[in-house]
Amino acid sequence: MGAEPARIDNFLGLPEIVRREGTGELRLYRSETCVVHVFLYPRSGVLTAAHIEARSETARLDANQTESCIASFS
């Protein structure tokens, strides 16, 4: 949370999808085991991660599963 797009990309890789909506942005990252959605909104004029959701191909993941999902990108 609070990370800028370049830092997120350095960790997760290039996003599969980048969708801009108003002043915000949604980025979708996919690993072999899960999908991460990062929602970025401006804070002091800089886009930063405000919300993160993770899911498998069939269901949303809980907090512990989300941590494991994000770790699968490294």
C-alpha cells in the first residue's frame, strides 16, 4: 500500500492490463497461481496504491492467501 507504479512493477513485473479511470488507475498482474489487482489514486499529485485485491482463477483470496499470492511473483 502507498507504493508508486514503478516500485510495484519492479516487484510484480509489467502489468497485463492498465486501465485509467478519471484520476485513478487499475493495474492487473498475473502469476502462475493468482491474479493481483492494484488500484492507484493520486496522493499529493502522485499515483500510489490505495487498494489491493488478489484472486485465484475462481475466487477472491483472504488476507493470508493474498500475501502468499504476492510472494509468488518474486
